[in-house]
Amino acid sequence: MLSTADRERIGQDSAYEQEGKVQFVIDAVYAMGHALHNMHKNLCPGKIGLCPKMDPVDGAELLRYIRNVNFSGIAGTPVTFNENGDAPGRYDIYQYQIKNATPEYKVIGHWSDHLNLKMERLHWPGGGNRVPTSICSQPCKPGERKKLVKGIPCCWHCERCDGYQYQQDEFHCKVCRLSERPNENHTGCIPIPIVKLEWSSPWAMVPVFIAIVGIIAILFVVVTFVRYNDTPIVKASGRELSYVLLTGIFLCYATTFLMIAEPDLGICSLRRIFLGLGMSISYAALLTKTNRIYRIFEQGKKSVSAPRFISPASQLAITFSLISLQLLGVCIWFIVDPSHSVIDYEDQRTTDPRFARGVLKCDISDLSLICLLGYSMLLMVTCTVYAIKTRGVPETFNEAKPIGFTMYTTCIVWLAFIPIFFGTSQSAEKQPFTNQLGKERKASGGRRKKNREAGKDEREEEKRKKEP
């Protein structure tokens, strides 16, 4: 005798509940049957049973037929396969809702190749239909990268590409090249503007004015010397060396125009030549004068005969020999390191990329400059030594004391100039890096603070999820 459970019939009113995966098994059997049917239909047309082409069955060929089946499954959904052999995903989307104090999961949409969401069925805390703002995964603005939250793959925070960085892709920032800066929204890089000293700048107008006044004064003195060239006063002052000295002073003033002109191959070459040449000519002439006076009085202490090489021609030969050493050093410099102009992007590399500028200048470094002026300083020091030795000459040699006073003041000026010039130069070079380092530290501190806040939000969110 069968029990009631053994005689139970499956129907709409029965308590039987079928396993949810049975339909997939049934669809799989039907998929195999449709594939074999289509394969037999193509390979064995009009024949009953297996033909030689299907005996035995080729597994790879059968797989191709399985992937090409298309029929309606037992649940009424189409059974198909994509190019990878996978069935298309079909999902029902539920939302946990509380209605009349009764919690339930309600279908609000489904997924079948694309999202079908019925917004009117959505309900949020407080009874409103407005979608709340997410604590993460917000769309990032241009110039911002997505910074993924650790442990949550689909959650990120937007972080701006700051400083000289631009947005390389969705998740990364990259620093622009040295000659470029980021555009306004940090989505790309643009060339840094190039600047140079303009003639209309106050930094150029003041030196030019002083140089013009000095050149006019020199020309006035030259004209006066030429007019009274054969007078005893001009002859006693050593007119030959005086002309050489005036030429050196003229070149010092004229170099001002080369320093302001736009740097190129010709201008940079002329700067190398005349920057130290004017001072070398001036100090060489003064050194020859003081050396001549010193030798005359030293020789007078020993004998009544005049010392050698005190004639105007000898004095000029000595002066030009000293000057030729300066020119020889410049020629060697040209051979070792040819002159050219460069664009310095470090000098004006400010912390704010909007104010960054490239400075067009010649390739004369601080070390090269000190070497260029080193010979002039050597002549100056030597001239000062002779000026000290001739400080006690009679009043009739009125050149000695003015030359000595000139050299004393020149030494003081040079001693003040060298540390100030190189000190400010190094400070100007280091300042952008110091500012950039400070900004990076500040930005790093801000990022750490953001990460702590983000971690705090995550922990609070996890805590809310765990609460019943």
C-alpha cells in the first residue's frame, strides 16, 4: 500500500518545490539535442541513423553546432551562446525595502545584456525616491584621477593632479617635461613661455642710461685729449696708456648693451670676449703705469741710470702682452666649450605652474664667469700691490696716489661683489626647489589626511552594514 506522500501529484496546489538548477540541466540536454539534430541534418541529409561523417562524432565539430543553437528554454528564455561559449547573463535586481513594517526584497529591474531599471520602484531611507549621493565612485572632473579605495574595487576617490602633473589616464597623473607645464585643467601639457630681458624693462633702462652717460663722458675726455695731445700736461700723464685706459673703460660701458641684447650665437660670443676684456685692458694699463713708477724709484735708489722698458712703446708692448693673455684664455674657452644660448627652465620654476617661465640666456655658468674675470682680478690685485709700494712717491708724481685710491676702492667693491653675486645666484637656484619640496610635503600631508578620512568613512560604512 502506497503512502500519501508516495501518491502525491505535482501541480499548482502541491507543496512540491523544484530545485532551481533543474531548468539549466533540461536546457543543457535540449542544447545537445538541437546541436546533434542540426549536425545530422547538415552532414547526413535524408538519412536515418548515423552516416559515415558522424561515425564517430567529431567533438570539435559538435561544439561548433552547440555554440550555434538558438531555441527557447524551459523557462521561456532564449538559450544562446556567445563567441566565448558562455550563455548571456540574466539577472533580477532586488532592493531591500520595508513596507508597513515588513521587510521584503522587491524586484526593481533586471539585467539582460544591458541594465533595465525601473526607477519608480526604488525606495530610499526616509521614504523618498531621490537617489542619495554616494560616498565614493563619483565621476571625476577633468584633471582628476581615480584613486581606488583599498579592498573595494568599484569605489574610488577623486584626486587632483597638482603641481606640474597632468592627467595621463583615468587612474594616473604624470609630470610634464621640463620645458612644459600643465594646462588650466591639468588634462595635458603646454610649452612654458620663454622670457628675456627687454629693453623697455626698468632693469635694462637704468643700466643703459648709465652706460650712455659714461660713454658720453669718455668721448668728451678723448676729444679733449686729442685736442691737447701735444701739451705738456697730456704728455706727462702718459697719453698712450691713457688712451688704452679710456678704451678699456669704453668697452666696460659698451658691454652693457651686449648683456641686454637677445642672446644668440653672436651675442653670446661677443659677451665672452668683451665681458672681461674691458676690465683687463683697464687694469693692464693701470698696472703698467704703477709698475713703471715703482721701477723708476727703485732704480733711482741704486743708480742714476734709467730702468729699461719705460718708453711709451715699451709700455704699450707690456700692456698689450698682458691683454693678449686674456684673449688667449677666451680663445681656449671657445675651443673647449663653443658658445651658444640656452633656455633655463629651473631659474623661474615657481611652485605655481601658471607663473613658470623659461629664461633665454647665454651658457656662461658661475664657474665660467669667475674664471673669465679671474685674470682681471689678478691684474687688479697686482696693481694694488704696486699702488701700495708707490704710495710714498713725491707729490710731483701725482698719478700714484689717485691710482692707489682707485685700486683700494676697487678691491673693496670686488670683495663685496663676489659673495653677494654668487650667494644670490645660488639662493635663486635653490629657492624653486625649496618651495616645491615644501609644497610636496604639504600635499603629501593633505593626501594622508584624505586617506585617513576615507578610511574612517569606510569603517563607519562597514559598521552600519553589520548592524541589524
